Amino acid sequence: MPSTPSPLLTTSAPDGGPAADIRLIVTDMDGTLLDDDKRIPRGLWPVLAELRRRGVLFSPASGRQYATLAEQFGDAGEGMVFIAENGTYVVRDGVELSSTPLEPGTAARLVAAARELSARGTDVGAVVCGKRSAYVERTDEAFLAEVRKYYVRHRIVADAAEVDDEIIKVAFFDFGPAERTTAPALAPFAATHQVVVSGEHWVDVMHRAANKGAALRALQRDLGITPAQTLVFGDYLNDLEMLDAAEWSFAMANAHPEVVRRARHLAPSNNDDGVLRTIARLLRL
């Protein structure tokens, strides 16, 4: 991997040349496909129709809940593979393709860690992510407003450590800078689990084998698609392994510095329709 990404398409597929042989497009959502107001670009829908016509699979890969992603894409999501919950839950047309649940007892330990952090003064709350729903203990509107953005199917419970569901992830929302507060506090879990800063205010804890990249590589194997035929977009630290799984790897112009270093190419920012503009140029749409 180059230490500095190539500017958009200056090293390959120049203007006027043939379209790149891309069979699979995988994009993160927040900070990547969505603008800063969390809106899907209006130009996406005709692009999806054209990709479908060409036989190119479009796959959202997000820390968001599957139910949230399915609602966002509606009928356009038919046939899509949704890499949800940071790769721990992969679904196509409502059918689970793979999942990587947490070990029994892990969620309870993480809920206890969230309570301890809160007791020490960190403004943080845990979201226990199950296959059927997400579960939270905090009831204040400020916290729930953040939860609703990513988990349309959620329940308020008295004890998030005792829910009847298969738990695939525990997400922590920190009203402060998560990379400096909550993430260091969860360092003891990093020896046995994936602990990843997935946004400015979010930290996710998952099975040690789970990440977007692992889910993408499994999908490539199942579909017979190579990294050279895969186009990936990302902006934050939970996208790093996914970028490694594609030769056409793009960091957004607004991406975390580590993501920019890891990607092969640089795309325009999420507020400048960087994903759509890059797809259009590479595939000659």
C-alpha cells in the first residue's frame, strides 16, 4: 500500500479509457455515502438502477443496524448484501448470510463497563445490539436521539445486560471525543475482542474475528469476485480492514488521517458526492 493515496484516478483508468472491471462496490454510510446531515445523495437511485443493469453488486457496509439500512434503501435494497453492525451481521433480502455473535457473558461485562464509566463522570451510554433489536438503559432524549439515527429498531430496558437475543455487538455512544475517553477505558477488552472507534462519538466492541473486512472477504469468496474487481469507500477507523480487501480502495477527502494513509486513492468528500462521482468516473456512467 502506498503511504500517501493517489489523487482521484490519476494513476489508473484515465478519462476517456475503458471502464474499470468492477463487480462489487462496497461503501460505508456515515461520513462516506451520507452527507453530514445524514442524507443519501439524490443521485444514488439512478446509479443503483444502472449498476443492477450491468450486474454490479452494491453493498452498504456500516456500523448501523440491519433494520436501519433496510429502511433507508427500501425497495432499492432488493438483492443487496447489507454488511451491518460493522461486519458482525450480513444479510441479503432478509436472509442471514453470516453473523459473528459475542461470547455469552461479554455483553453483561460491557454494560457494566459503561455503567462504571458513567459513574466516573463520562457522559456515555451502551447500546446492546442484538439480531432482533438494540437495547438501551438510558432514557434521556439527548441519548435516544443519537440511538434512533442508527438503530430504528430499539427498546428501552431496565437491564441491558439481561436481554433475550443473540448479541452481535455492544456500541458505546460518548458525548465527548470517544477516541480520547471511552476507547482508552475499553482497552482491557482489546486483548480478546475487536474494540474499534467507528465515529467521533462511537466505539464498538465485537468478536475478535469480526470486522467489515472479514465480512467483505467472505462475500468475495462466495461470489467469486476478486479484490481487483472490488471498489470500496470509507472514512473512519472501522473501515480500515475493508479497504485492505480491495484494490480499488478510496478514502474520502474528509476521512480520518489513518484511513487516508491506508487507502490507495482519495475520493471527494461525503458532502461533495464523492462516492457517486468516483463510481461514475470509474464505470463511465
